[in-house]
Amino acid sequence: MASQQDRSNDSVFSVTEVSGLDSGSIEVKEEFEKKLTLIKGGIFLGTAAAAGMLIGFGTTLAVSKKRSPTWFSKGISATAAVPETGASLALRALGWGSLYAWCGVGLLSFTVWKALGVHSMKEFQEKMQTIFPAIPKDTEQSGNSEPFSWEAFLKGK
């Protein structure tokens, strides 16, 4: 009859024996998981941004309709005096504003990227860490200071 230790040794396998993966496959799997995490993060941020924009736009429309319903209804339909509705004018302005914002941020990012002379996000991260000071991770409060309070901050002086 086999002892308890013999049975436990029989059932112990290494990760590579059980999964059939070698170190190269493990690296590929880790790389895939990193990319998947980045994609999930991007989807989350995009969803949060889109929800924020929709909520903000809807709230603005509701407030403007509540404040002056007559002017709001005049902006909905086109008249001979004003051939374009307020909604189409607003959508056109939103479209141009979005285009300018995207192009401006892209141009600013490209300029910073080229000015720093980096070629990858890793290089960019390293360059930023050399330019800006490190943020200390020390969470201890000094003896003389009191903990931060939002109530005290919002009350003012």
C-alpha cells in the first residue's frame, strides 16, 4: 500500500507537463493577455467617454427646453427667416468642433512625440520618468499635519 506522500508525489506535475506549453508559448500567452487587457481598457474608456458625452448632450437639451420652450420649439423647425434649424446648426457645430479637437490633440501628441525623439510607448514612459520627478509612494502622514478632509477643503476659509 502506497503511503500518503507517494500518492501526492504521483499527482504533482509541472505546469508545462499539464498544459503542454513550453516557455515560448507561455510568453505568447502572456503577450496576448497584455494586449487583451489593453483592449478591454480601451473599450471601457471609450464607453465611459461616449456615455458621458450622451448624458451631457441630453442634459443640455433638457435644460434649454425647460428654460425657454418657445425658443426651443422655434429652433426645431426651419422657417423662411431662418432656413436652418437649430438642431442642424448645433450638429454641424458639434461636428466641426469634434474634428478640430481630434486634430488638435493629435497634432499636439505628434509634436511632443517627435520633440522627445521616442519611437515606442516604452521609450516615452522612460523619457517621462527622467523628465518628471517620481511620486513618492509613502502614505504616512507627518506628525504635524492632519489627514485631508473634503469637508474642510470645501468650507474654505
